[in-house]
Amino acid sequence: MSFPRKLKQMMIFVDGVGYAADTESVTLPKLERKLEKWRGGGLGRPANFDLGGGDDLTVEHSYGGPVRALIRQFGAPGMSDVQIRFAGSYQDDSTGQIHSCIITLRGRHQEIDRGEQKVGEAGSFKVKSECVYYKEEWDGVTDVEIDVLGMIEIVGGVDLMAGHRDALGLA
């Protein structure tokens, strides 16, 4: 019998600096495809066309208090000026095996929300970052890599955009 893998430990790195004790939570980007329904003659039901990647690669990360280094990155001019790396250890309680998940992102901060600050109470410090690069690795194997600016989208070792780059003369 197998049980789901559960996150047991995590850490956030921003531009190579680790925030183990500061990190409260992270909401990783959704991986989405934009699909459009089409029902032409001879089809009994609509079929979905794949129009490519979906919405933005947004990551939200929360900390126990203000992180000055992140504040200093606000307004970074380049779309990929800030690197964020999530490192998580997931454990299968049926076997005890621990799996490593590393998600590397590059982008810039869209929003810094300090929430309500009260003396003697834990405050919040939330950062929302929009990314143009996403790479997900499990136990050292890359499962997904998306480079928006490079027109690269690799899933399970297959580059879904290679043919398009070739057709446009970008390869």
C-alpha cells in the first residue's frame, strides 16, 4: 500500500540566500495550459485545442517578518532579475523514503504586503513574484522546465516548443 508524499521540511532561497527560519509558507505557480473548445462538423462533442501555456507563473511566499533583502529587490528592472528557489523534502510514510523537490524560478516581485503590524503580535510579510522561468526537479531529475523568454517548454524530457522555434528560425 502506498500513501501520498507529504511535505516534511522546506526552505526558500532568494538570490542564493536561504530563509529557513523566516519562511512561513509558499504558494508555487500553477502549471496551466490554455485550451479552447471546438466542435466542428462530424464531432459528437467539443474537442479542446491546446493553445500553449496558460496564465502567469506566479509564486507567493510568506515570511514571519520583514525581509529587507526582498524589499531592496522591489522594482528590479529585468523580468528575470530575482531568482527564487523552493527546496522541499517530501516523505512517503509507508516506506519512509524521502524525496527532494527543487523548484527554481526567475522573475521579479510584483507586490510586497506587510499586512497589519501590531506591537507584541506576529506580523506578516508576503511577497508576490511574477516569473518568466520555472524548473521543477524531483530527486535530481528535471520534470518540467519553462523559459518564457527563450520559448522553451520541456515536459518529461520533450521540448514542446522546439518545432515552433525551428519554424520561426529561432533554433
